[in-house]
Amino acid sequence: MGGEHSVTRYGVTRDQLAGLLGDEPRYRVDQVWEGLYHQLADLEDITTLPARLRARLDAELPLTLTPVTESVSDAGDTVKFLWEIEGGGRIETVLMSYPDRATVCVSSQAGCAMGCGFCATGQAGFTRHLGTGEIVEQIVRAARRARQMGRRVSNVVYMGMGEPMANLGPVWESVERVHGDLGLSARHLTISTVGVLPGIRALRDLPLPVNLAVSLHAANDELRDELVPINRRY
């Protein structure tokens, strides 16, 4: 799954978790899932679970994002997270607070292969796709930070590092997790693209009515060919 082993804290599906906890009472799966997705809790804070089980899950379901820096804007309404991922790459997540909403801007790849001339990520090159768990973990940890600020995340935009349509499998799995388990409306989820047509066509046939944002960056094709190389193909 994009270089990330699926057996991670936010990479496992509910069925996979049930298999992992096959030697535990069945209600333990509900307690873990409720703690991770509804309470946005660290494992150590899910006190409905015995300490031995929390320790076991912590070992068997590791987190995937190691904090590098966290910076807050002068106004205190924007928090930028820099994470290190498995293999040594780095990605960013941004939490933005507005009067009427709190939005997480999430990365879908480490680096980007689109090569857009104005974009620092594109100029740095492509490292790898992110797995479902790495994407979901960004959102959960930003939502936890928002709660510390007295806010609730209501919107997610896939507009961070990477081209979401080039990694649509894990991106869509994360959309389903955010919609089904974190409880965000599909209308509050937006997938951005610089114009990868196969991904746009695939998105059209997927079941949730998420928003699509297309980054144009130019008013005519000639200039867009210069700025956004993928425009020459699509």
C-alpha cells in the first residue's frame, strides 16, 4: 500500500483489527475503534481497555508519523505540522481555523512527480505514495490538535504535498474512513488535482459525492503547458 505496511494504527480496517484481537472478547474491537476514531484518543488514554491490551496494541499497531516541527501562525489560527515517515521522507499537514469551520489540508504523497514549475514540492521530486494509514493519521492528529484549541475539524482538503489522483486507491480508502468513522460529510471533503484525467474519471464512478478541485494556475493552454507539464498530456 504505497510503501506503508497496512498493519499500522490507522491503516488497519475494522475487520483486520477484529482478526488481530481474535483472542479478546468481541466488544474490545468496538472499544478500540470508538477510542481511535470517535474519541480521537491516544491508545494510552482509552481507559476502557486493560493496560496490558493497550501496551500490546501500541506495539502491534504503530503510529507512522514522527513529529519534526509544529509551527503556529502569529494569529494562532493556522498550525503547520512537519512529519517524518518510514524511509526518511517528510510530509506536511496544515490545520486552518476559520470563524465557521476548521479544515485539515492533508498530503497524499511524499514529494510529487507532476513537476509544476512554481511548486517547491514538485521541484524536490517524488519520494513515494502515502498509504491509507499515513493519510488518515494526519487527519486524526490534526483533529486532536484542533480539539485542544476548542475546535472540531469539519472539512478535509487533499491539497497538501502530492497529486491525489496519482494515488487514488489509498486516498479513497482514507475518504471512506474519514466519512464513515470520523463522521465528516462527503460534501466537506475535497480532492484536488492539477488535471489527471484518469483519476477524475475514476472519481466520477465512486460512491461518495466528494468535491473536486482542479488547479488551473493559468488562463490559457500555452502558459499552462509551461507551468503544469501534465497539461501537455491531458
